[in-house]
Amino acid sequence: MPDFTMCKGEDCPLKNDCYRYTATPSDYQSYFVDPPYIEDECDFFWGKQSSYTYDSLKDIFNGDLNKSETKAK
């Protein structure tokens, strides 16, 4: 269950590479009211590296340090 604001990707050319669009939403998922993609850029773009960082921090926060170290290899 994503615990962050997702994007519906309306008219966004970056959506297929953005985790805010490609993540599987929860039943009570929050979304941006207006798409954050404006004039060829998105300040909220969440690429693959950002997803890895988010998952690693979540593992560390949950006390599973070994899982994060395994992902890094």
C-alpha cells in the first residue's frame, strides 16, 4: 500500500517511468488534485532510483536492515 500521494498521469509524458503513476494504489489512495506536470517538467517525478531509496528507508525504519543491504548488492 503506497503511503504517498500518487498521480493519475493525465497528459504526462513521464508517467510510465514515474512511481507515483505506476505503483499499485491502495483502496484509500490519495492523488494530486491537479497533475504536477507543468511546462515540460515535474517537481514531483519519482523515478526508479527514488523508488529504491524509498523502499530502503522504509526497510530501515521497520528494522529490517538486512533487506536493505541485500537490495544494494
